[in-house]
Amino acid sequence: MKWISLLIALLLVSCEIITELGPEKTYVIISFDDQHESIYSTAFPVMEEYGFRATNVINTGVIGGENKLTWSQVEELEFEHDWETAGHTLHHITLTTSPIELVEYEIYHDWLNLKDHGLSHSTFALPSGKANQEHYDIILQYYHNVRTSQNIATYAPIDRTDLGYYVYLTDYTAENVKARILQAHQNKECLIVIGFHRVLEDADGHPTNCKPDDFYEIMKFIYDNNLEVITIKEACELLS
């Protein structure tokens, strides 16, 4: 009887996660925007602990600025740790309120900087999630994949030019992200993109800051549930 009781207890523990996240495959993408130095100093060591890689969305015109990632850090993340690097315009301009000549300049030279540094350059994330068809016509001259800022469900085959995105806001906790991941899996979404900007204890008024403890809890949740973390480029090649 003791062995039977022990077996039942073990089965209950082992099935707890499976009950939440059944057999269907939902890939997770971790995306970092806007090159804050805490991506390297705080988030990256946690990602390494769990063997995760990310898509690093950068504005190449401000790399090396105050509290920003340096080129050597960006290159290390891709070349030594297999992260993807993605474009975001040179200076994070709002496409819909900028002259079209400036839009084209910012998109092209951002892409060119990635290319000249030998970094991956197939993914673009819309600054503030805003663009019209004229902007898409420019973006798709240089990039193959476009990430929006819309929290939309994603099913295979995916539209690689209209990828959804769930951004972590300052007033969230880890529970918000965990719930969204569970929702994605229960709805049989093939992909969920989770976006972070800064990982600091003090938000200092920033609207999209994640506290380090919450970030750690989210990464541990993904790991404990055996979810596969891939980059945007990989997702587009796999699921489109």
C-alpha cells in the first residue's frame, strides 16, 4: 500500500504541469527592445541559467549611449550566445508621424548597420507598433519578418510580416505573463512573443519595466513547463 500511495503522489506531481500545458506545442520568443543596459547586466545571466536565447531589438543609432548596450555586448549576445539581433530604426522614430524620406533613411541605415556589423538582419520590430502600407513597402525591401505590438493570437502557418507581441508593463507581475502563456497553449496558439524593455528594481516612471524577481519567475516558469524558446527568425523559418 505504501508503494501504491507513493506512486500516486509521484504521478500527481509529474502531471501537474502537463494538466496545465497539455501535449500541443507552443513556442515562446523572448524579445528585448530598445537596448537598455539591464538586458545584458540583469536579464542575460538569467537567460543563460536556463539556456534561453532571445531576439534583441535595437536602435543602432543609439548603441553605446548612456545606459545603453554597447556594440561589443550586442555582438557577444549574437556571436557567442546565439541571440538574434533585429532592427527598430536608427532612433526609434514613430513611422506614422515622420516624413517618408526620414522613415526610409532610418529603416535602411538601421538595417545597414546590422549588416555591416555582421549581425542578423532579417527581422524588424515596428517602433510603437505603428505603420501603414507605405511603411511596410519600405520595410520589406530590407527585412523578411515584421513584429508588431499587438497582442494577437498566432496560429500556423504564421504570417511572418504580422507577428503578435505581448509586452510586459510596469504594473504587471509574473502572473500576467504566466497567464498569457497558459492562454496561448490552451488556445493551441503555435507561438507567443513576450516583450521586455528594462529589468530593474526601480521603474523610475518607465512604463515597461520588469522587476528582476518577476523576470526570474517568468523564465523559471517557461523552463519548468518544458517550453521551447526560439528566436523570431527561427519561428518564421519553422512555422510560416
